[in-house]
Amino acid sequence: MKWTVLLLAASALCQAQQYSTGQAARLVIGQLPFTAQDPGSSEKRLGSVGGVSYAADTLVVADSNGIGGTPINNRVVIYKNVGSFVPDRLAPFPQISDRCNACVGIATVVLGQSDFTSGPYVDTNNDGTIDQKDIPATAADTLRRPLGVAYNGRILAVADTDNNRILIWKSLPNTNKQAADLVVGQSSFTTSKPGTTASTLRGPEALWLDDNNGLWVADTGNSRVLFYGEITQNGQSAKIALGQKDLNSNQQLAAFPDYKTTDRSLLSPTSVSINGSRLFVADLGANRVLVWNTIPTQTEQPANLVLGQPDFVSNTHNNSAALCPQQGVDANDEPTYPDRCGRTMEMPRAVISDGVRLYVADAGNDRVMVWNSFPTANAQIADLIIGQQGPSLNLASDSAEPRRISSTDSFRTPVSMAWDGQNLYVADTFNRRVVAYTPGDFSLPLTAVRNAPSPDNHSTGRITLGGTMEADYEISVKIGNNTVLNSDGTVVDPAEYKYKTVKDDTFDTVIDQLVSIINSSDPYVMAAPNKDAQVVILSARSSGVEGNNVTIVTGVTPGTAKLTVTTSGATLTGGQDPSLIAPFSLVTILGDNLSDQTTAVADLTQPLPKELGGVEFFVDGLQAPLLAVAPNRILAQIPIEVNDATSSAGILRVKRNDGSVTVSTAVAIPIISQNPSVFSDTTLDPQPGLAYHYSSSATGTISVDGTAQGGDVITIKIHDRETKYTVQSNDTLVMVRDALVALINASDPEVEAFPSGFYSRLRLRARIPGPEGNGIPFTATASTGASVIVTAFNTTLCCANEEGSPVTVDNPAVPGETIVVLASGLGIVNPQEARDAMTTGMPYFGPALNDASESVSSLAGGKTANVLFAGLRRGSVGIYEVQLELNPDLVTDTQTQVTIAQSFQVSNIFTIPVVKNK
């Protein structure tokens, strides 16, 4: 079998152990799989989370939030011995689960609740509602919407936000609902009144413990950051206030919304952190992050640097007019700007540093901004973006696609972060999870994982010549792109190509001229001749869906011309996204320096290896089977187990020839139920399909449809021989079909019958192989008034050709013939017995009669091709066989375009030669 895969150019390697824009998370805590969003409350499930903190092999998570996420579990969960479930970045994922080895974490202690599953509050009086009387009394062991946590390896502090206090445990708690040792912001454990003094708090949301156990608190409701030093007693007073003139003021409370920002002010800060000599504050209300280059020692000490704004007085969210490059001008000649860029912020909720990089959870833009070294200038642009595929995008909020809302490479309102030395933990509130992002030794392109049969499909269109060719006709072809705009927002005028016919022109010479003119300069398409059909084929230069934006307009002058020049449509069509992957698909992973070895393609009739040429590929931590490896591409199979997800995370682990190990950044793999991809020769365009003749004997098809009703009589006549069947009262259409198959096989001397694998159709096949069987006549009828409907797709058996021989120009298909194409990506199959036999990496040996759970349709030469079978091919790994009965009215065309489709997903366009009356 011939296997062809186009190797695409990929992005250059990043420096060692770097993040890359748009990369996916490596691990997830709190959900199974990454995209589940289950509203759980257990030792494995998190609700809408808030703060996170890491120290001493311990991760602490505040399982509550203040931004409307549900559920609010009013608890803090502690994960001890993190190293036991978070693998080293260079280590392989332990294969301990059959679903998601990247979904980790079992909490060991819960605070604020007596156990992991009771939920936040209990209907104590059984009145059917949770009301004020059901909320536990404020005490040393209760919590109300805890939003922030801080742990430094010795002391644990929790911002118990709705109780307006900070709880302190002098050592890491070991028992559920363990009482705190100290309280700050209140004089005792039983009070919760807000205040604005040195010893009171108003809705604190975040905090930090420095190396000396000194407590810093983002007192959000009072628009200030307080420093207490080490806490030694209940109700201890703060020593320093940042953002206010003294420890007893909230200047913003009276001034808002006319509050003026300065280098000394804060407006609802939600994060404070320290690294070395620097202190960082996420100033939520002013849409900025402030940096102090030395640890402040005085109240109202001014910040040294601002990010997210051009200066200390600006506070506009996504201040793109001041910070982003101009895009163009509008209809009024006013400048336009992107919604956001790598300098802007909208409601940043957290800021931390790992000692080298700076991270900002830019919550309103659903992203984390990363600076690879400490910024040195106001509004310095971030080096990369995590959670979005570019600095101007917000796919989580701006897209209606479910896979964009919860995926392995996106957030929905990140609110806090922690760093463990290898992994950045991000609390992803509305996705109810904590995700861990890990820098890699090399990066994978955003769409690195693609369908293997056609990783680079292109939109196509046709210009068809007809009528009569005469001299002095001027043919015009306009080609444009409806997404390419002028600076004023209007679409750029298409390029126009003209050719004037001369006396001796034929359709062939004019086609050659048009192809030459278009190919000489057009930026959007390549042209190719198809003289059999009097057509110029246009293929988009850009792969995927982008090519569908290319427009085509044709014309002929004078208006009385006998020549016609028409297009297949207003735009090119057929460009699909090959990076949408169905479970069980064979895929290509594209990039550079992916391995130090090159291997042959594995035998797909045998079980596939999990490691090949030093390469391992993990999908959600599952070790995926491999087909082949090379430095610029890997062939693998996506585990069927990911069929419960909308996105998975893929990671390459590579053992180099020098003995070292390198690991890629994680790449998001969008998961979809089906995305058919047909094997074709991707080295040519348009792409010839790898198609095969179906049968050495002539065949025909009869469809059994309608409703099986007892007493209906079906008659199939072959020549003058009749086979009759009377439908029984308990028959289904499949039972009717099978009864007809049995009767024909038992009695007819010329023809045998067998069931089709799609719908309730039956196939007829001449018992004698070769062309001698061609032309055997047959009909199918039902009795008058019958509810069952039988339809003969042909009038005679047709088209014997050597079974399994390739469809080529020298041995083309003929109209009405059945051909076979091989594909990937058709998804789950039926019946259940067949589905149960789908084992990742293993040849399929389930029922031969199976079909894709999502029905398959086909167009060939612009006409419907009957899909007679579309299911898994027995004896092969991940290969689907599709049997297509071509329309008998097809005309000769050696580049007949064919597609198969499932629901809204259409395969790559491939071509087959069809010759009528060959």
C-alpha cells in the first residue's frame, strides 16, 4: 500500500526550556479529562477555583471564587507530595490510567469542610433552601468564600474573603477542617465585620508570605496592600499600606468612579507577590500591574514601573489606542486599533515571577502574559502569550465554538498562579480546574497535529469553457480574497487577468494561456489545465479554510460572444481544517528536529509500537502508537479513549542519539467526532486519490427503504428470473434485505448477493468474473401500495475490473463502477461489537459489516456517489474503507473531483480518472 504524507515547514526551535505562544497545558488538576468542567466537590474534583500556592512539594488551592463561577465550594484543598503525581518534565508519563495520565492530583486535606464531598453548606433545617441560617457560624475552622492562599513551606495563610479576615496555620494542617491558629483582620475567630483600619480588612482576596514569614495582603475592598510582618497574635495591626496615604483611609471609596490613578494609588488590587528585591501588585481596577524594584518600607511608597498602561495615570482596559500599532482607518478616516495586543491588560488578577520570567494572569483577556526577563520599561510588550494563539485574540470569549471555550490551550478567566520550579500552575476559574503549563526544549507549531492522509488540503475552484471558440473574444478572470482589506476596511479589489482569443485558438490553447497568465503573478491561487473537461482548475496557495475566502469572477466580451466562461462558484471551496482530529485517527505531527532517527512506516497489519526511533508521543498522558518517525514529521494514532473530550494535549518525548532526552511544549489537539481525510498523493495538486477498483466481477445495487410492513411483496428480476419475498410482520428493513440475499444466493445461477455495509442495501455480483458479467439486467419492485420501497441504482451489472488494482489514467474508473478509497478520521463505528473491537494501536478484527456512526455521503464529478460501505477495514490499524458507486451519468474527466463528508465535515478534495465507454 502506498502511503504519502506532505511534510510542512514548521516554526523554528525555541531556546531550551521556553514557553511558546498558544501552547497547551501539560497537566490538569480537578477535572477528568481536561475539558470536562464537571461541577464536582471531592478529593479529585474542583469547583470554580480561586487562589493557588506552592511550596515544599505541596500545592494549596482555594476552591472558591469572587467572579460568579459555580460551584463555590467554600473550602481550601491541600495536595501533599506533589512530586508523587506530577512527573518530572523529562520523564515519561506513568501509564497507570486507561484514560488520562495527565489528569492528576488527589487532595489529602480539606479546610472549611468536614470531608471532601459534603459540599459548601448543608440544609440543616430541611426547608429545601440554603439560606443565612444554614451558613456555619464564623469560627476558627469555617470559611466563607476563601479566595487567596499562601504557603511558604512553614506557614499557611488563607484569605477568608467574605469573613473579612486572614486565617493563619503555624504549620501545614494534617486533618480535615483543622482550626486555624491565628486570625488577622478580626479581633477573634467569631467576628467578621469589615473595616478600614490598621487591624481590620474589607474583602481581602490575595496574600503572600515572604521568606521571613512576613504577611502581605491585597485588601481588595479597601484598595490597598498591607504589610504586617510575622503574625504572632490575633487582630495584629499592619505596619505599611500601599495605595493609601495611611493605614486608616480608603480614598478611592468616595472618589470612585472619578478616581485618578497615580504611582501611589491602587484600585481593588487582587494579587501581591515578591521575588528577590521586587514586589508586584495586580491592580485590577486600574487594568495594570505595578512593580516596585525594591521592597517597600514606607506607606504610600510609589511604584517604579507600570505594565498594561503607557503611564501611571492611565487606567483604561485594553488601552489599545495608546499601546497597540494602528490597524488602519475607518469610514471617517479615523485610526483603528486591535481589541488588544501584547501590551494591554483587562482586569489582571495575578502576577508572579519564577525568578527569571514574569507572569501576569490577564483575566479579562483570558490569558497569561509572559515576559522572559523582568521588564525594564513601562508598558513593555510581553514576549509571549499563554491561553491564546496570539496577542490580539481572545478565542475563549469571542468564539462560539465549544472547543474554544474549554480546551487544553485556553482559559476562561485565569485568576491566580503558582510556580514549582518546572511548572506554572494556573487557576482556571470557569473551567473548574488548575492547569500546569511547562516550558519545553523545543516547540511544536500550533497545528502540528494533522490528519495523516491529507495534512495540507487546499480549496479548489473551476473555470469552465464552453460554447464556440472564435477570434477576438476577450476573456477576463478576476481573483481576489474577501478577507484582505484596505486601510479603510474595504475589500481590496481583485486582480484581473485578460486574454484575447486569436484566429487559430482552440479550447486547449486558451486553457494553456489562462493557466500561464494566472500562475505568473496571482498571490492566491495556482492554476492547472484539465483539457478533458475544458476546465482550468484553481487551487488555493494557502492550505485549509483560508482558501475558501478566495473569490472568482469571469466574463467574456462582447456580450454576443458564442463562448461561455463560467465558474464553479463565487469562491473556492473545499478547504478544511486538517488539525481537527477524530479519535482513532492516524495523524502527522509536523515540526523541526523532532527526532534524530528516521524509520520506515510500520506494518499496519500488526500491532504498532509505543516507542519508535527514540520517540514517544503522549496524548493526555496516554502513550500513543507510532507508525514512523523522521526529523520533520512523526506518524501516530490518536487514542480512541479521547472521544469524551473536545481538546487533548500532545507532547513529544525524544531520546537523542547522544543519550540526552528532550521534551516538546504541549500542543493542543482539537478533538471532533469525525473529520474524514482520504489518502491521496499530496505531492501533486490537485491531489490524485489512492483509489482502487472494487470487484473483478460486475456488480449492481438495490436499496431497501421505507417501512417493513407484513404482507408487502418484493420482486427482484434478473433477466426473466424472479425472486420474491413476502415481508413478515416482525421484519426490519435489514431482515428483509438479508432474506432477499439468502433467496438469491440459493436460486440464481448467474448472480450472487451480499449485504452492503451502509443502510439496508444489497449488492448483486456476477458469479462469473471478468467483463462477461457486464450487462446482466436486473430490476427491483414492490407490490402495489407497499410501505417498503426497493430501488435499483443500476439497470445492469457493471464494470468488472481487477479487484484491488489502482484506478489510474491507464486503467480508469467508468461511470457506474464501484471504487474503493481508504481514509482516516471517520470516528466511532457501529454496531457495539465493532466498537468494542476498536483498540488503539491494534489491527481491527471486529465485524466486517460495520459502519461509521455518523453517516457518510460523497460527491464525485459534482454528482452524488452512492456510499455502499464506510467502516473500518479488517486487518489494518486505523484505516477506514469507503466503497463508492459512481453516478452512471458521469462524463469523461481524468481529474474528476471527489469528496466524502460526514455532517458538516468534508474531506480533502481528491481526483480520480473517469472515462466513459473506455
